[in-house]
Amino acid sequence: MNSPWLPFIYQYSIFTIFFIFTTMIAIKKDVISLSHPTERRILFEIIAGYLFFIIFHALMIIFAGV
């Protein structure tokens, strides 16, 4: 029997590595300036939205009874 958690873990682990890598490059190349309050807030909102989506997806799997 296949578990829905294996694709979940695979999908979010790969994308999290990609997300961290691209965010680090953007900060290093000064595409995102952490000293600017608006850009810092936007980055926070992107990270919060990503975490919300992970939690929402996990809750859908849990509530599906798997």
C-alpha cells in the first residue's frame, strides 16, 4: 500500500532546497534587499505563504484519513 506521505515529503524537500538556494542567490545578487522594510516584508510573506501551503496540504492528507 502506497503512502501519500512519501510524495509529500519528496515534493516539499526538493522544492524547499530549491527555494532556499534561489532565495540565497537573490539576496547575494542584491535582487532582494533585507535592509529595505518592504522587500523584507514581501520575503516574509512568501515564506509564510509557502509554510501555510505545506501545512494545508498536510492537513488535507490527515483529514482524508490516510
